[in-house]
Amino acid sequence: MRDAVIVDAVRTPIGKRGGSLSGIHPVDLSAHVLTALAERNDLDPATVDDVVWGTVSQVGEQAGVVGRYAVLAAGWPESVPGVSVNRACGSSQQSVHFAAGLVTAGQYDIAIAGGVESMTRVPMGASRSVPGAGEAYGPTVLGRYFPDGTGTFDQGIGAELIAERYGLTRTQLDQHALDSHERAARAIDEGRFTAQITPVTVTREDGSAHVFDTDEGVRRGSTLEKLGSLKTPFKQDGLVSAGNSSQISDGAAALLITTPEIARQNGWTPIVRVHTAVLAGCDPVTMALGPAPATAKALKRSGLSIGDIGAFEINEAFAPVTLAWLKETGADYERMNPLGGAMALGHPLGGSGARLMTTLVHHMRDNGIRYGLQAMCEAGGMANATILELL
């Protein structure tokens, strides 16, 4: 079996809801990172076997096969196919799994994996606005988990349940959020994201052009007192607030995946190899607990221990998610999301898996870290986990 290696990874800066990227169609945003990836690596697009593209809210402007339309928007040959993948928040991490798996199997030689989400233009829950549309999971699934007919699936309530189960306090959640913003701000100030970001030229309302090159969700100078004053919308007198949850965002990211031999033929130097890629399922009510069993499965399959991993990217969907993961795994807090996470940088659903992996790949290379692990919780009670090895 062949190895799958990541040659390069690139992302847009992450825009706030209604922010710098809100005027760009998600297909065009996807095309932007495809173009950047090709230009950075002198890649002939005609050699790409497939573009595997994560997109979660597949309605409205994201209803089509975004991966395919991104290829066309980038001006690539019509011979290059593309596909859209939806594994909820882990969609573009799953795109990496699919692309890497097909490369190792010999079905692909060169693949692009990535994803996009414009949560400004295609809001969460947009599919429910379709006349006559019901809930996606249907009455049988709902009856299985709420047989008395009084409940429903709610990720915010799930996060509250996790906080309660693990004995987490509001101060712990808010401190975690503060740490995320402080780490992200420090990473920006130190130029840690510069090599992974492809700037986007956007047009302001007055018609002037602006080069957008810095994640705009990071808040500086906040305090525990400020965060503690925020309401808890999911539960009265609860613990989960907007401040200790991921941000609604716009963004895209892409990774170039091939074999070491093909990389050498093209003059590319691979950064990491995809060492282990697994999935796990869990209770869909507290769906955000999935990263822990996925991590355990990845470690078992790889033969590694938690102490062997030098950096973790665990999606900060809600602060209880990552803090519960730490309690379950015993991982070092300082190694988890060292450059900040989704509470600070944002969570553009279908693009987040590729964004986290892009950040992880560059961080591993910059710091000589041999093994890195990424995991994300996903709606329906699932999680992807990926272990990368530095080359």
C-alpha cells in the first residue's frame, strides 16, 4: 500500500458573520484556495484526479456540488472532477480521509481535499426554511432518543449536559475561551499563520479594494468578568454562552495530497504523511463527546500513546467539548490548540476540518513536532480523528 502525504495546505483568513468574506459566493471562496494551492506548488490542475470538498449546509448557494463548481470557478480544465462531502462539522476532515484513502489504494495519484462554509450567506438551519421541510433526522430517530416526545436534538443543550457530567464550572469554560483568544492573538502577532493564509481581496461598500489577510474573530482584552456577564441561551442559569462557544464564520481551506514518489517527480517536498485516519460514533444527544473515543481508536490503531503526540487540534465547538476531551484523554492542555481554536478563530462548518488540519500541518513543520492529532465532534454523534507524522 502506498503512503499518502500532504505537500501543502492553505486557507483563507476566517471571516466573522457579516464580515470581510460575506460578499463572496462560497464557490468563489473555494476557487480562491484552489488557485492559491496550485500557484504555490506550480501544480498543473489537469493532473488532479479529484477535488473532495466538505460543505455542511447544502442548500441555497451551497446546494450544488461545490467541489465541482469550485474547479470551474478556478478556471481549471473541465476534465477535473469535484465532489461535495457532508459529515457535519467534520466534513472537510473527512474529505482528507477520503482523498488520502484513495491515494493509498492507488485510485488517485493527486487529490485536493478541503472545504468551505459561508455561514453568512447560507445560515445554519437554512434548509428548514424550505416550505414543508421537516427535521432531517425524522420521527423514528427522534422517538428512539426521546420516547416521551418532549425532547429534541440540540447541540447547545448537549454541551450543557457535558459540562454537568464532567463537573465543569462557568469560570473554567470562560477561562478556556480567554486562553483560546489569547493564544490566537499571540499567533497572529508572531506571524504563525502567515505561511498558511492566502489573502483575499474584497470590495468594500464604497467600492474600494481591501486585502483581507488576518482572522477577524479574535477578541483582545476580554476578561472573565466580561465573559461571565454573557447570557446562557441554551439553558436558564446554564454555563454555555456565546463567549465560550465557537463563532459563526466564513472560510475555506485546501490540502494537496499525493504519494512520496509522485511528489518527488513534481519537485514537491511533502510535509507530513497521513499516519492514521479513523471514525467513531457516540450518543447523538451529547454528540460532542465523540472526539474522545475517536482519539482512543486512533491511538490504538497507530500503536502510539497520548504522550507521543506533540500537538492536538480539537475543534472548540463549545468549551465543554475540549475540556471533557482533556479529562478523558489526559492530554496536556498546553499542547491542545496551541494557536487558538474555534472560539477565537471561528468555525466555518464545512471548512473547519481542513482549516484545523492546515494549522496543524504548518505548526508541526514550524516546530519539528513528529506526531499531531486532530479530532472533531459532529452532529448525529460522530467524530473523525487523524494522526499526522512529520516527514
